[in-house]
Amino acid sequence: MLLSSVVIILREVLEGSLLMSVLLALSWHRGLHLRWSWIALLFGFLGAFLYASEFEKVSMWFDYVGQEIVNASLHVVIVLFLTGFALLDQIVEKGYTKTKIIFMAVAASLTIVREGSEILLYLSGFLNNNDILPSAILGGIIGAGIGLSVGALLYYSLTYLIPAYARKVAYIMLALFAAGMLSHAVTMLTQADWLPSYHVLWDTSSWLEENSLLGQLLYAIMGYEATPTATQLAAYITGILLLLVLPKLVNKFVGLYAKNK
């Protein structure tokens, strides 16, 4: 139970910790104030508590697939706000400061709502079991500590890098995060029968199982899926394109428009 709790809590904390660290590092390199992170944490924790407390009601929505629909919607909205931030950050380096901060804060807050509610629901399942509860809590503390430590290490590593390199690394990580989010959203919508189920493209579980420690970490970092379908792969590629390619295309279009004007 101790190891299971460590792995599960680590996966959830790591997703939010890595996203927050990357956004904070980008803010630092752009000279934006970092106070937005405290607001995101506050609303994220409140939202996670409310979501977890109303989980049974939410689950009954949409003919008892409310959990899948709400979680998938959260993932899509998070990616949209990250895309909005990326567009502004790479096209308008100076200006629109408040809008950039709002985009970052909303994306981080919703991620905390999503991951935080999962942690609360997981731990609440042991409240009536005094034999297992201490191990679950201890595992949760260890997992959360590791996840937060990795996030802190990433933040300081990015702040010490040359700004141009730091931004490249940060956006690659954001793209992988967004890709994983969209892929997970497709999985949930398929489970809810809102999207058709397609055949599996490949199976890498013999090389790396999703339930293994490394598999769980890769799931958190880049949305690792051992048995992806065509729709999951399409969603994954879309996430990468939105964060890495779309801002460059729009930036080039804006530059050409300004030159010809």
C-alpha cells in the first residue's frame, strides 16, 4: 500500500508541479511577477475540494458519465489556455501582460483542480480503514514530496539556463503536457461512449508497463500510453502542434502582414 500510494500521489502531484514550474520559469525569464502562482494555488485547491466533495453528483451527470466528461473538458480547457498563452508569449513578447498572467493562472489552477481532486478522492477511500490509512497518508506525503522536489529542481534549472534555451525547453515540455492532456481527454470521451473506439495501433506494454513506476512517471510527464488508438495519437499530435507549431505560423503571418502593410 505504501508503494502504491507513493506512485499514485507522485503521478498526480508531478503533473501540476511540472506545469507550475515551467510557467513560473517562463514568467521569470519574461520579467512577469510570480504572484499569480499563489492565486492559482488558492483557487486550484478550493476547486479541487469542491470537485471532490461533489464527486458523486458529478458522476451522475450525462447519464452517469459525468466524471469522464468533466475531466475531459478540464483537459481541453487547460490546453486551450496554454495555447492562448503560447500565442501571446511568442508573438507579443512585450505587452498583454495581464492576459498572459490570466492564461497561466487559469491553466495552472484547473490542473490543480483536476489532480488535486484525484488525490483527495484516493485518500478519502481509506478514511474508514485505520489499518491502511497511515500507510496511505505516509505514501502520499512521500509521493508529494518527490513531485514537488522535481518541480522545484526543474524551475531552478530553467531559470539558470540562457533565456533562449530555457524557453525552448519550456515549450517542449508544455507541448508534451498538452499532448498528454488531449490524449487523456480522448480516452475519457471514448470510455463515456462520446467518441468511437478504434483498434490499438501498437502495444509497448511488454517493454514498459503503464502501471510501473517509470510508466506512471512518463504518463505524468508526457502522457505515455502503452496501447494508443488512432484518435489518441491524433490528439497527441494536435497538442504538440498547438504549442510548438501554431505560434510560429501565426508569428510568421503577423510578421508578413506587418511588412506588407
